[in-house]
Amino acid sequence: MEKVKFKQAFKIDDKRLLWNYNRITRMFKNSDHVEIIAKFLINQSIGFSLNRILDILNYYKPIISKNKTLLDFAFEWVRANKIRFEYKKFINLGTYEDPNSAIDDTIFLFFLDYDKYIREFFIKNISEIEICALYEIFFNPNQVDSTNMNFFLKKNELRVHTIIKENEKVDTNIFTLREGLSSMIKKDYNELHPSKVQIKSEQQKNDIKVLSTITKFDGTMLERLIKSYCFNKQKIVEKELENSISSFLSSFLKFGQIYKYKDFKEKLIRNLTDSLYSGLPENYKFDSLDILISDILVNFERTLKNQKLDGLAWIKDLNPILKDIVIKFIDTL
Amino acid sequence: MESLDLLLGLFFSSENNIVYDNIELSTKLPEGNIHQIKLLPMRFLGPLFMTLAYDDKKKWNINFIESTLSSNQEYKTKESFMQSFLCLNSSVEIENNMTYLFAFIGSPYAEDPKILYEKMNKYVHQSIIQGKYVNQKVYGVDFNYNIFVIGELQRGLNLIKHSLGSPRKMYWEEKKKYYSIGLIERKKDGDVVESNLYTFDTDDPLRTKFLNDIPSYYLMAILPDYFEIRILETLKLFEKKDIYPNIRTIKLSCSNVEVLYIEEFVVKNQIRRSYGLILVPTHEELEDCYEISFFKKKLRLILDEKRDFEKTVIEINSRINPFDKWSANSNEGLGNIKELLDNKN
């Protein structure tokens, strides 16, 4: 959405706001500029105490871009209330099946263009933590605690990252938006649709039951890897291969559970064979793969067959062997 | 919406050309079909890779393919309510490698492709790319890219699913003026298929001028047939044998260059005839630039046989030769198109 379109969609009465601001300036002639703007914002009921607003204004003041003023920033704070109001009306329509859909859809519809728009108010190298904090201040004031700005930002350090690659800032705006707004959207969704939340939690209980009865190794990643190789004839990246094998093994073998090799041997060979076969297009032929795999696993079986190990330990031991099998398999294609 | 009348698949091809998929299967399908369904993006993106081979300086992106669905009289008993079929493809370049996010959507409504495409391109695709950097920073070597991509595809699938059934809007782009550089005539009578391309004369300077604005005449000539067959295959894989596709729009782009193909069709006495136009945005120095509605009206006039074919083609663009056709469904004809029309000299 272009800047003008955006301003039209979420229109604020600039003239009335300016009149109000001038009135407050006249009333508090002896106060400093930041304090007057803070009082103006209190007058607009943006939901913070005077000291908190002063703290926020003083923090963002030095990072506002040259062609914008602190008053512009204050007006945007008021506009944010308008956006929040419109967004809440929309989410109230209740067409979302779960909070995650509501998060993605409302971020796309309401905040993606807003992100582009609001970043223009700040210097180019503003950090993602500062932008994320701004979203929380503008749209989720109840969640912003009463500590000062520096503490508040420190708290976000683990969640939000500014990534620099070859001296260029990598665009991670969607993740910043999600971090800054997800909790608000989720909370609004849960408050507005309590019946859907209850249904969802019952479904999740059922899902957990299903998960506890996993009966096979899931080789979807391996299958996809082979398929992509057969079609594109591109060299397989080692990291991709390792990830696929880890995913295959960890789909069955779980950390914290003890297994004997004989508990899963047959399944491992059968599921690995199936996954590799199903990755092949019709014109490829490969016979007796299962025999080949069990031959390779013989040595491994000799040393470890009577041991009882944790799922994670089995994954670590089996990973290089399966990697070797898959590489040999790919070489024959 | 009945779950049986919705087809939805989302595929991501990473910079290493590994394809990840997430498909909504509302009905149980045979294993073989599922295996074939997973190969669909490779098939749909086939011509795209062909253009790359054709001219590696220009990377063309097939943005969307839209098709209406008609009911097949032979399968009257098992009626489907599905009406439209869309293929959307978002391409984003990262570190000199292309990544693609591809979706096919079969729906009982006339969907709004623009909003769906924007959700894919601006949100789902970007979040996959951005997520890689963010998660690598957070988790380092423990970051599992495969699981992450599958998770994002699920989010994307939910987002697209939620948007289905939205009313189709009128966008300002539809008021944009275009210039037609070719007309494709397609006829299907049972198993007999005929496709012909009408365009500029080989010695017309406009022919070479517009070679910079399209992938090639060859590719433009085969695209409608190619994608119609792919959609038909897809429908069969989902066991939707009671409907067949009719291509309506194909949109391609390369940097800021855009090519649009629009088509109208009619079925009479079991014979299907369709006419489509290859359109490029207005070139100021040229006459015969019109809005899409003008072109659609002219195509309907040809199909309804209310106006003389040659005369109407000249009304669309006086530089297109309506008397010489180029066969687009025989090796010989396509060879001629490649040799004579795609010749840059």
C-alpha cells in the first residue's frame, strides 16, 4: 500500500490533533518540548503514565529520521490506536479457525504495509529490537511492563535479532512483526472466541494421544531429497543429507526413551528402503535394497545388538552409517 | 464448503533446488497418486526452466495460471462443484539463486488470484527466507531447516485456505492498456488437437522488437496447451474426472517486464474452440493499445462467429497477419517458430 493510501485507510484528524497540541503548548509554556508532547499524548488517552511516555519519547527521539519530528512520532502513536481499533473489529468477525491463522492473516492485512510505513520515521540502522518494542508499545500497551526502556529492550534481546550480512542489514521484518504482535493477536483471539479455543484444546489433547503411538520412521525428507536429485541432477548438499537422516531417525527414536536394537531394526530397514524407493521416478530401477542395507548394518549390529541406549544415543550412532548408505545409493543412480 | 471440492498444495523449491511440499488431501487417494502429486511443481515449472535454458540472462517467472473448470458430460453421476483452478508461483532471488513458492488451488469459487498471490509472495515466501537467517542465528548448527520449511508451508497453507472464497475485486491493473503481439487459436475435437499462432510477419521490425518483451514466440505458443494438460493431469490425480480445464489467464514476468495471456473458449457439438491473445503493457509509440475488456470482447466476437476472423484480428492489431498461421502442435511447426520467429536478426 502506498503511503497516501495507508494514511487514507487509517485516517486521523491532523488538524484537530494539532489544535490540541497547540492548546497544551499554550497551557504549559514553561515545560520542555518532550514534556509537552507527553502531556499531549496523555490527553489523547494512549494508555501510559506520564513518566513512562517521557521515557519512551526520550528513547526514540535520537533515532527519529531527519525529516521527521517527535510530534510526527506522537501523531503516529495516535494513529496506532486507530489501527488497533480497526484490526480488533476485523478479528471479531471470527472467521479464523485458530489463533495462528489469525496472527498470519492480520499481520498480512494490517501490519505488513504499516511496517514499511513506520520504518520511514526512523534512521536506517534502527535495530529490530527497537522496532519490535515499538509494536508492543503502540499496539499492546497492557503487556509493556513498567520498567524503563533499556530493561524492556534487554528482555527482548533473545527473541529479536538484527542480522547483518556483508555489511547489509538482512530484512527480517516479518519475524519482528510476529514477535511484536503475536501475543496481542493471540490474546485478542482467545478473548473474542473462547468457544473455539476450547474446541482447539480438546483437539490438541487428541493429537497428543496420536503422537504417542508413532509406529514408523518418517522418511519424507529423504524421499524429497532423492526426488529432487533425480529431477535436477544437482549435487546434494551434505548438510541437507545430514538433516534428512536426523529427521528420519528422530521421527521414531525419542530422547529420554530407552531402546534395544532389535526393537526397531526391522522397521528401520523397511522404512529406509521404502523412503529411498519412493523418491525414485518410475524409470529408475533398483532391486534388493533392503538386503543391501541389512548387510551394511551387520557390523553395527555385532557391536551394539545387546545394548540398551537412549533414543538420542541411537540417533548419533546410526547417523554416519545411514549417511554412508544413502551416499552409496545416490552414487548408483 | 464441502471438503471434497477443495484442492490445495503448496511447494517450496529452495536455493539448492530441493522441493518441499504440503498438500491438503481431503479424500484418501492411492499411494501412486500421492507420489505423482508431489512431482507436480516440477511439471508445472517445466517451461520455466526451458526459458532459462533459452536465454540465461533473463529469468522469467510464471506468476499465475488461471483456469475455469467445465463439467464433463460423460461423468454426470459424480458431480463436482469445483469451478476454478489456479496455479500461483512466486520467485525470489537470494544470494544469486532462485527460490520458488508454488501453489495449486482448486476451488468452488471464482477466486481472487491477486490477493492469494500477494499473500504467497509478500508473506509466506518472505517468511521462509527470513526465517532461515533468524533461526540460523538463534539455533546455529541445531537449526533443522527441513522441519522449519514444512512448518512454514503449513502456516502458508492455512493462510491461503482462510482466504479462499473471497469476492473477486476489480484492480486498477485491469484498466491498464495492453498491446497484442499474437493470437493463439486452439481447437479440440475428441483426441484431435490443433493449435496455431498468428503474429507479425517475419520481416516486420516489431517481431524482433517484442522478442525482448516475451520469453520467446515458441514458449508463448506452447504455454496454453502445456498448462491445460498439466491441470487436467492434476485433476485426474485427485480423481476429479468429471471436470476439465479451460485456460483463462497466464501471467509471466521478468524484472519489470510483464506478459499476459488471456483466452476465451466455446464448446459446440463436442468441439472446443478457444482464442487467446498474448499481451504486453502499452508501448507509447504504438497504436492499437486497449484495455483487457476490449480484447475479451473481440475474442468473444470471433468465437460467436458474429464477425469475420481476419477483420477482427486486424481490429485487434493491424500489424498481426491473420492469413499466415504457425502450427504450434507439431514438431515441424514449432521448429519453424523457433527458427523464423525467435530469430533475433
